[in-house]
Amino acid sequence: QVQLVESGGGLVQPGGSLRLSCAASGSIWSIVDMAWYRQAPGGLRDMVAVFTTDGVTRYADSVQGRFTISRDNAKNTLYLQMNSLKPEDTAVYYCQADDRDFRLYWGQGTQVTVSS
């Protein structure tokens, strides 16, 4: 089992920045890929960025060039640096991990609100 705990969300003005963190614990040796998803009110949970076990990163078109995903294996932590934030980035952000048995794990989510 893997446990994921997100932190770093909050209220920020348009154009501002936030850094989200996701601390992993439990069977961390089994984690393969990690990712950030987000879900706006009334919307679906969409992929934001992925960091694979091979160090490959992928981003949703809507955040390309503004968000950066990184992974510190020594600290068992995944990060999402979000710059040039827009009101449409407002959502609950979730950390996700999958393991070698293809099980998916989710954190509890952290709210990000972009508003003046």
C-alpha cells in the first residue's frame, strides 16, 4: 500500500505562483509513475502532468510552459511548480501514483484557487 499526502494549495492572484508537494509513504519501493490531476467544480478529473519512473515528463496542453513537475526520490516527494496561474487553473489538485501491480493510489487533494 502507498499513502499520498498533498500540501501547498491555497488562494493566489492571477499571474501568481504556487508549489504543490505530494509526500509518499508505505510501499514506496513499488511506485512506478506519479502524476498530478485536477478537478474543477462540476468537471472531470483531468491529468495535469506525469513524471514516469524513467524521468520522462508529460503535460496537459493547458499547462505546458507554465507548470513544472519534479520528483525527489530521496525525499519520496513529488512536486508541481505552478507559475503564471490563471482563474481557470482553479481546482482541487490530486496526486496519483501507480505501482508495479498496476494499482492506483490517490491523495486526498489540495484546493487551489486563483482569484483577484
